[in-house]
Amino acid sequence: SLLNRASVKEKSSAQSELRKASFEMSRIFLSDKAQQAYEVALSLRRLEPGQAQNRLIDVLKSEPENMLAVLELAQVQILRSECSQALEMIEKSILLMPYDEELQLVQAQALLC
């Protein structure tokens, strides 16, 4: 019926909006300190990946569900051939954010690492 189709469409739209909101929220820093540490890690990534990794670990201690930090740490771990650690962290994050395409991409990178 027309009413059922409208209800399904509304539910689908609401789910889409919820996914979008949770995606956006997972990429917001809750503290300036964590954001600054993340930005320093980005600048260290290429020349000093070990230092970048330490900064990102610190960020995740205070903001464990920040997907920007999770993604960056996984990429640094892949860069350092720490593939199993990257994969484990990404797979845990996918449980929280199953529709996050960036997590799925980094998961594939870790699997190929």
C-alpha cells in the first residue's frame, strides 16, 4: 500500500540521517589537547612514524571512539608493517561504525599489508 511505502521511505531516511550524524560525531575532537596531538601526529607521520603513533595512542586514550585518530593510527601502523595491530583496531571500530566506508578501505589496506 501507499502508506506502507511512505513509512518504509521515512524509516530509510531516518536511518540515513542517523548514520550521517554518527559519522560526523565520530570525527569531532572533544578536547583541544586531543586535536592538537592529532595534528602533530599528522605532521610527524612521514618522517617520524613512531612518534606519530605515540601521539595517536595518546589521543585514543582520551577519545577512544574518535575515528579520525583510529584511521590515522591504523595507517601509521600499516606504514610501519604492524598490520595485525592495525587490522584488529579497525575491525573493532567497524563494529561501532559498520557503514563507515573509510574504515572499510583501511581494513582492506591492512588485509593486503
